[in-house]
Amino acid sequence: MNKYLFSVKTFFVLAIVLLCSMQTKAQKKYTEKDLAALKQTLMQTVAGKSKEVQVMVDQIFSFAELGFQEVETSKYITSVLTKNGFTVENGISNVPTAWMAKWGSGSPVIALGSDVDCIPKASQKPGVAYKAPIVEGAPGHGEGHNSGQAVIIYAAIAMKELMEREKLPGTILIWPGIAEELVGTKAWYVRDGYFKNVDACIFTHVSGDFNSSYGDNGGNGLVSVRFDFEGEAAHAAGQPWRAKSALDAVELMNVGWNFKREHLKPTNRSHYVIVDGGDQPNVVPSKASVWYYFRERTYEDIKMNYESGIKIAEGAAMMTNTKVTHQMLGTAWPGHFNKPLAEAMYANIKKVGMPTWDEKDIALAKGVQALVEAPKKDQQGNPIDGLKNTIDSLKGSVAFSWGGGSDDIADISWNLPTIVLRYPANIPGTKGHHWADAIAMATPIAHKGSLVGAEATAMTLLDLFTKPSLVADAKKYFKEVQTKETQYIPFITKDDPPAIHLNKEIQGAYRSQLEKFYYDPSKFGTYLEQLGVTYPTVKKP
Ligand SMILES: [Zn+2]
């Protein structure tokens, strides 16, 4: 009996000792001076990884994969993460190219994300300021999504090294924005619970600026919907009166929607492509499809336009005696971002500062700006001339916006405290979604911009892992300000599948040609070197 009592006593004593030691570990307090020193160390660790950053930026650029087809990209990134001690779950949300990587244990749990997909018909040699596709007609990184994973991964690896040394508890998650151009996955990740126990999320996106922001960012949300019409074929000359043209229905739907535009708010953005208009003129198309993006500033207005679109499609089907069905291919909420996190990130951005651009970087930037006939000023009235050297002030909620683009990071930002770091890896004044936006993206401009992005991200990770008050403040803002009156209602149902069939044919048509140009870092210092590009080549020889 005595023996039993002793062991119970021992058990409690041990348990108390263990609990106390866990608490001291979790509550390890750092003074501002300690943190400043640790940030300095972190910045040096990240700066020491500039070669790795360049290799990753160039490697992903060379894969040039469209949304849902990021096969090589994901294989490569996850192998880097596995080598660095992360465990990887592949195929999350039933998306073959999606994954979630994890390192560490306990709280806080901080997620880092960035997009990886590219743009159709944007193939372009880097460092060359005139049209010079690597593979004519092929996809290319005409937005710069090839750079963001290097930003978060090398920030995370530097932070991981520091956490091991300092014995800091916490978990780092890394995930890719698969098919961002199709706003095709983030709402699905949220629906499937991948962000359920995450305390905060840092997302990074390429830009000409170095900044973050909080509140309503002025962007639009959207639904991406394909309408499929089905009629009946007939000889288009012999007996056209016996046909029911699905193409007529598509055209009438577009006419209907274009009349509707007059009665939409000026903040609306809607656009479509006819993805199937029939096979040949002498066969009345029995099938035809049109794919719409309906964008607006609020959930309610997006929903209203979506419902109007369905009604107009049904009207077109009625007029042509055809049938119509529709499928949701993607969705994004309007963006709203976290104030305490943005303030923490901004303070670190200011510590890091803009990259040091040299005359070659500036010459390329000016060459590209001349090529795309860039406006003299941006929408805020700041001059566009070469590369930026200053950091703008931290911006809060916009008072008014005419609307614009979308990013499905908003579906995450409406579920947990989230910010977007915009890092200066591309040239200001370009058009976006264009081959000219790829020119800087495997050059020193992208390498330097991604490196400063990684430094600011690493320092913000340090803030999150050492200051429990920051995580608490971020959650407080999320609960008491952001979601006080607006609650997230997903546009997708629990059954909507991700549209993983998209881009399969296009990527398939170009993959073997692109393969010849995949970057081989074992043979070449940089991708510019592999392609034999003199940096910069501003004028056509
Ligand atoms: Zn993007």
C-alpha cells in the first residue's frame, strides 16, 4: 500500500514539475532588446539563403504551370520542404497538386501561403524587354506567382532554425495557392477544415511595392461559373430549321448580360470567354459553353449578379429551345485583412527596407515601362518611373473603391486573422496578366524583392511566436471588428468539387516543349545564364 501511495505522490510531484517547466517554456519572456537582437540574427540567416531563394524563384518560373496543373512545381517545393524537416500531406481538398506542410508542435499555429500558378500565353524570356517567348503560345509567369513560395519557405526555415535553438514552441504550416488565377482552391481548403485550428495566416503576393494593409482592401469578390447549353445538331445549310443551336443560346446570354450591365453598380466587373462555340460552321452546334466571372464589392451584390446571370441563361435557353446547366468553378470573397498583424508586418518592412537596385535593374524596369506604355502615375498619384525606392504608409480600410481584382485569400481572411505581404519583386506600371509581367520574374529584381519579403516575413513570424499578445490582439480584431457585422457565407456548397480538370489540355499541349527549358541549377548559376540572356537586354538586336 505504502509503495502505491509513494508512486501516486511521485506522480503528482513529477506532473507539477512538468507543468511548471512547460509553463516557463511557453511563457519565456523576451525584452524588446532581446527581440531586436533575434530579429537581426534572423535577417542575417535569411540573407544567407539568397542563393536558395534565387534557385527556387527561377525553378518555378521555368516550370510555367497553369492552375490545377502545378505538378512539377508542387513536386519540387514539397521535396525542398521534406528535406528541411517538414511533413507534407499531399492532395488536400481532393486537388492533386495541393498540399499542406507542417513543422513543429503546439501553439501558436501560424500558416504561410503563396500562389504558384501562371498565366495562359504569357511565355517570355526573363530580362528581355521585348516580346520573346520561351515557347510560343505557352503559359508563363505573367503575374509573378513563381516568387512567393521562396518568400515564405526561406522565412520559415530561418525561423525554424531559431525556434530549435531557442526551444520555442509552435507550429508552422506552409501551403500553396493552387489555381489562384481561377480562384479555385482557398474556399475549398476552408470548407474542408484545413484552417480550423490555425491562429493566424501570413499570405504573400508579388508587387512593385513593399507593403501590407488592413481592413477592406477595396477589391472585389467573385463567382466563376460556366454555363453549358445543349440543343440539337442539324445540317446548317440543308435543314437548319430542324436544329436547336446551343451557340445561339450562348450569344443570346451574352447579349442579355451586356444589356444588364447598364443596370449594374459601377463597382461591378464581369467578363466571359466562350469555351465551346461548336466544331465547324456547317454543323449547328448541339453543345456550347460560356464561362463568366461575376465580380462585385460585397457578398450580397455578388450573389445578386450570380442569380441574374442564371436567369439570363435560362432566358437564352428558352429562346433557343435548348437546355442549360451551370457549374461553379471558383469563388473569392471581397478582401478584409487584420490590423494588428498588418501593423506588426509593416514595422518589420520598415526595418528591412527596399532592396538596393542597381543600374541594370533600373534599366530593365524603364525598358519594360516604355514597352507597355506605362502610365506616368499610379492610381494613388505616385510617379511610375523605374523601380520604387520608398515604402508607402500603412493603409487601412478604403473609404471608397471602384472595385477591381480578386484573390481567394479573402476566403481564409474571413475565417482567421490574415494579412497579405506585398513584396517588391516586379516592375511597377505593367498591365497584369500579360507576358510583359513575366520579364522581371527570373531576374535580380525578383530575387532581391523576394529576399526582402522573406526577411520581413521571418521577423513577423518571430513576433507571432514570441508575443502571445499579438496573436490575442489579432483574434480580438477579427472577432470584435472584422466579423462583428459581417459573417462569412461560402459561395460553394459542401458538395461542389474543385475544378481540377481546368487547363489540363493546354498544359498537356506545351509540357514537352517547356520541359526542354526547365532550369537546371546544377549546371547554371541562374536561369538567365541557362537561357543565354545578357541582363538586361532592353533593345531588340
Ligand atoms: Zn496573384
